[in-house]
Amino acid sequence: MRVAVEPQPDGPVLRSGMSAVVTVDTGRERTLASVWADVRRWLGIAGPAAAAAGRPG
């Protein structure tokens, strides 16, 4: 990860020890279905496709 600091003319002088608020956008978009599938997998609950194929979890 690379971080670039863009000083603002009216902003504070940057010094060591200052705090920062950072947002990271990975570009990944999750759907509710994918989140639910992960939860089922973590809990060991078979999903519809796994149950139809006779696979556990």
C-alpha cells in the first residue's frame, strides 16, 4: 500500500505523532448473497447448492 500526503495550504503543519483518518477502497463489492454464503460456511451450514450436490457445509 502506498500513501501520499497532500498538504493543504490552509491545513496544519504535518509533524510526527499526528493521527490520521484513512479510508481504503479495494474496489471489491460484496453482495448480501456472498456475505450470507460466508456466514453459512463459517457456521458449517450447508447452502442450497451444497445440499443439492450432497456435499456437507
